[in-house]
Amino acid sequence: MKNITRNELPDLLPENAVGVELGVAKADFTCKLAESGKFEELIGVDIWAGDRGHGDSEYGFALGAVAHCGEVSLLRKTFAD
């Protein structure tokens, strides 16, 4: 199998997929996934704990971003949760 970029990932998925993205940050890639039209449900998970600049302001940015890119749920949780 050839190496693919993450932008090519939706091409490999069936229609009406359920997806989870771990590590959302500003939700740039989350929106690309949602806009692919492949997902029945898409959930983004990130703790936005303030480490590496991923805090409350970035969480607010992500919420604003996904409001314009389709049906996406964001969960502010650790990956283990």
C-alpha cells in the first residue's frame, strides 16, 4: 500500500462513517474531515489543558471553527476518558 497523507484519509472511508479524531487543537483537520461528506458522526477529543498552548482560548477557537463545518461534536476530555 502506498503512503497516504492525512488529507487523503477520507477517500479511503465508506459513506456514513463514524469517526473520532484524537488531538483536535484548533480543529483545522476536523473541519477537513467533516467537509469530506463521509461522516454520519464525527467526534473530536482534546483536553485543551493549557499545555503547549492548547488551552481555553484554543478550545474556544475550535468550537467556533466546527460551528461552520458540519455536524461535529467536541469533547473536552483526555484520550483515556
